[in-house]
Amino acid sequence: MFFRSHYTIVTLDDVKASVAGARPLPPRCLLITFDDGFADNLEYALPLLRKHAVFATIFVTSDVIGRQERLWTEDLLWAFTAGRVRPCDLARLHALLLGQGEHDPDDPKLIWDIVRRGPELDDEQVQAAFSGLNIDLHRITWPRQMLTRDGLAHLVASGVSIGAHGKTHTAMTSSSDVATELSRPRAVLNDIVIAQGQSSVDALSVPHGAYTSGIVNQALAAGYALVFTGDPVLSTLKNGFLVSPLIGRLDVDGRRIAPTGDFLPEVLAASLFTASQRQSGVALQFARPARHSRFASMAARCNLL
Ligand SMILES: [Zn+2]
């Protein structure tokens, strides 16, 4: 209700039309997005979207489609955050998985290094590393954690737009194969969504919000029309048209906004209305218009960072 009271909620197609110069966005517009491809997007988010008659976009990591479990890196992060991973075990795990020798166990970068680089590692290598360590990931296998192909098809048929979120969920700035991280999810997801009426998958959300100007340019060259980041900025519109295909998002993680689990309108409003505005694209330099409006894109995150 808060969003509908203050914004015109637009679709991914509306945003694509704006960046292509075909159709302007309305004033005070907002795009709602979810990342990763969790099954609860179908179970919980879709009924709420329908109830309030609003649109959303889900960015999906193609390798996790149909999996019972979350990525092991996410389970590791939750275990670490809950204090269930000893620093010495984490440092050993880092050395086993990523090499480069032993690190200071209290180095705060260790966990993020594993979370960002781990998803592309070979399963056998990961299992071998964990087998010698005392780390319990408390893996959840029921209910199914990730969306299935059928679930994705149902979402598209229900009006949800699907975008890509990498192949493995490895940060592209650390990936050994950025080209495949860009191309594979498009191929897998196109195979699912086109039959349900979505024209194609041509929007990308970069995993972990990690990108460089080179990666953005590579994504655009690979056929993506829009690249969504985790930068907490509003996007500039000139006469209703987006001036950059690089789009920031404001995280509405409920744990940050309202510890009770409910959004507090006044806190949400403050985070939206005081968000900074992208001065210029990191990858593509655009002149800032003299008169401008703003486009908000919000990443609603139920499970992931
Ligand atoms: Zn993600």
C-alpha cells in the first residue's frame, strides 16, 4: 500500500522502453525486484503482488533452478553470522578452497571472499574441503528452497518478469568465465519464459552487486539492455527517459528496516526519499540533465544478501 500511495509501479518492459527511447516512464515511478530465485517468491511474494495488483521482476541464477538447497555459500554465510563457524575453520576453508596460503583468522574479508568466489568452485572440491573441517552448515532441504522451471513458468504466466542473475552466483569481478556467467542464464531462462509470453531475458542483476565498467560493457555487448546493481541510488530520467542502462537499487531488506518483520512506512519513506542520485554511470558517462526526475528501483530481498 505504501508503494502504491507514493509511486507508479512500473514493469520491466516499461523500463526497457524508457532506456530504448521508445516510451517515457511516468513521474515518481518504481520497479520492484527480487534476486536469486528463491521458492518463497512464488509461495509468498506472488499472492501479495496479486492482492495489491502490482508488478515485479525476479532475477534468477540459472544453476540453482530446481535445487532443494540454497547455495552452500549462503548457508555458510548464515552459519558464520550466527556464530557457528570458528575463525580458524573459516581461515582453513579459505585456504583449501581458494589457495593463497593461510590468512589471519580474524580477517573480515575471508567470509566475503568465499561467498563471492565460492559458487563457481567444483562440488567435489567443496565437499573435500568441508570433510576435514568442523563446520555444520545446517542445510535445509525441505521445503524446496529454490524455484523450479515450472514455478518460473507459472510466475511469468502470472505477470512476473524474469531477468538473469548469473550462472553460478559468483561475483563477476572474481569469475574465471564472465562470458558464460552472462550467456548461460539467458539461454536457460529464455527456454522457460518465452513459451509463457515474455519476449526474452535481457535484464541482468549482477550477483553481490559486483561489477566494473568492463563487465557492464560486456553485458551490453552480450545482448542485455539493462544492468541492475546493488548501488543504493536513484536513476536519472530526462523527460521520462532513462539516461543510463546501469540502474541502482534500494535494498528493502526487512531485517534492516523493521526488526519485527513488518515494514515501517516512515522508515521506508526516509530511505527512499533521501537516497542519493547517480551522478553518472560508472561504465558509461552520461551528461546529467539540467532538469530531471528520478526513477526508483527497489530490491526486495527476503533471503539473501
Ligand atoms: Zn544474489
